[in-house]
Amino acid sequence: PLQASNYPREGTAKAWYPSGKLKFTGSYQDDQEEGAWELYDDAGKLTASGPYQNGKRHGSWTLTDAAGKVTKAEFIHGRKAEELRVLLAALTKSLASDNPSDRLRAAYDLAELGEDGLLALQGALTHPGLETRIAAVRSLLRLGPAAGPALPRLQELAAAKVDSPLRFQARLTVYVIDPASRESMHDGLIGQ
């Protein structure tokens, strides 16, 4: 049988409901929605239109509800912009909490936001709590190359003279997100 994963979607895309009404029109790039899309309900009425970026709604969208009311919504990496701002504010506040568990959870939740959580994670690298700094470093590791803007601070932590779990995590993270550093760091990481 044909497997969808064996045939990635690429180029212009259209789909129809069984009734023959248009369901959506858009395009794919590297098997992800990309560029302008239009989505329709089963009656053929336009319900949403706007851009996708890397498979997620990103930019200004026009949404039409069942009653025909039209609204505009701004999306950032698949989330409504206002919801993302509220979430980032709450997680950033949790990073400053007196409760270590709240700080750790916030660091890991920020990693789930990808590059949208990067600024808050960079700030957590200077937190006085060791466990919070380690959680921030591990979260940046999960971001991979997208954590590039945090590289200078991570390199400082990796170059610390005192051997510690933070130093090890920072070295591992630099090793993963900065290919140029791999050869010089390989022996030091294996030795730890």
C-alpha cells in the first residue's frame, strides 16, 4: 500500500469535500503548508485565509465564523499572537518564582515554544538558582541550532574553570548547536 510519508506533499494543493465543494487551496513546501491558504466549510464558504510558514499559521489571518462575522487575527508560529504574549509573560514570571519546581517547569515549557521562548531562556541563564540555569541550558539544547543567539553566554558557561553539572550541560549544548566547536570540544566532553 502507498504510504503518505513516502510521497511528501510539494507544490499547489487543493482538496474537495465529498459534495464537490472546495475544502482548501494552498501550497506545500517540504511536506508542510507554506504561503497563502484559503479554508472553506462544507457549504463552500470561506472560513479562514492567511499565510502559513513551516506548517504553522504565521502572520495576519482573516477568520469568518458560521454567522458570517469577519475578524482579523495575528498568528506567530501557529499561536494567536495575544495568546502567545500572555503565555510568555506567565512563563517568564514563573521563571522568577520562589518555587524551584515552577521555575523548572517554566524552563521546559519555554523550550516547547521553540524560538518564541528563546529570549526568556537566555534571561534564565543568569538566574541565581543553579537548577534554573541548568534547566535553561537543557531547554536551549532542545532548541538545537535555533538557540544560536544564546551561544555567547553558553560558551561562557562551558568555559567555566570549576567542573560542575552546569558546565557539562553548557558544553554539551554548545557542542550540539555550534558545529564549528565540535572538534575542539569532543575530547573534553568524552572525558567528563
